[in-house]
Amino acid sequence: MPLAQTVKSNPALKKFVHRMLVPKGEARPRLWVRLFLNRFCHTRGRGATVRRYVRLDVLPFNPFHLGAGSTIEDFSTINNGVGAVTIGDHSLVGMGNVIIGPVTIGNNVILAQNVVASGLNHEYKDPTTPIHAQPVTTAPIVIEDDCWIAANVVITAGVTIGRHCVVAAGSVVTKDIPVFSIAAGNPARVIKRYDELAKEWVKVV
């Protein structure tokens, strides 16, 4: 049986290993994980840059990849504790972003300032139990190639934003956005689409 499967199948061992990686009640990995272990478990492409003041809360048991020529700007938080975070080539994660996996970001994507993309949700169904003590659920977020996500956008779990889309500042994306669309609002809705025949962006009525 592979080591990872052995750990997952033994609750006591799993808890012990988790405590070795992350202090109780925290999301930030221990210093030895950040300095030594992660460099053998995660990948960065040529010319990828993580700025000095990024909080990189990545753990070895889920993938993290930063593509060639991509940048994560200062004051952002990247967390792969409950799902993989994959960022493609020549993409920008702007200042103050929060990315909580599972999240896949394609190539040539621009995330402006203070974007939140979280593939995690907290259960709340049992009113007799504090929400923090209830399970978490995950649903992957996918941002396809060549998108521009403007400042202060929130992208909720399970959403796919299609190729070459623009999401206007301050929008809350709760449903999929089709390719070649412009979306805005709370909740976000498509306001323009690219017309292949007319070769122009057309308002959606």
C-alpha cells in the first residue's frame, strides 16, 4: 500500500502527520515545511516569481504549481490545504488576492487587486454545532486562458470562467461564465458576448 494511502486510511496516523505539518488550529504550514519540504513537492516554471510578502500556505499533500513567467504579487494568500492550486504560464495574481484550492488558473490570466477565489465552503446545516466544527466541502474553480478578473471580484466554489472572459470590478461570480463573455454584478451575469460573425462585442439583452 502506498505511503499516502496508508496515512489516509489510519485516522490516528493521519492526525499525527497533519500536526507535524501544521500547528493545531492553524492553516499556515510549519517553518520546516515552508523552507525545506515544499521545494521538493511543488513546481515553478522558468521565470516564475513569488513576491516577498506573499503568504504561501501550501502543503505537500496537495499539488501547487506556478507556471513559467507567472507572478504572485505581495500580500496575496495561496492555500492548497483542501485542494490543488495550479497557475498557468504568464499569469498574474495581483496584490491582496486570496486563492484557496481547488483552483485552476490558465495561461495569460490577469487577476487584479483583492480578488477572492475559494473552492472551499463550510457546512452549516446542523444548528446545534458551531459552523467551524462542521465539515467543509470543496468544488473546483476553473479560470480558463486569457481572462481578466478585475479588482474586488469574488469567485465562489464550483464556478468555471471560460476562455477570454472579463469579469467587472466588484462582481460576485456564482455561476459559470461562457467563453468570450463580459460579466458584471452581484450575482454576476453576462452583459456582452463576442459575436464571431460581426467581429465585435455585442450587448446581451
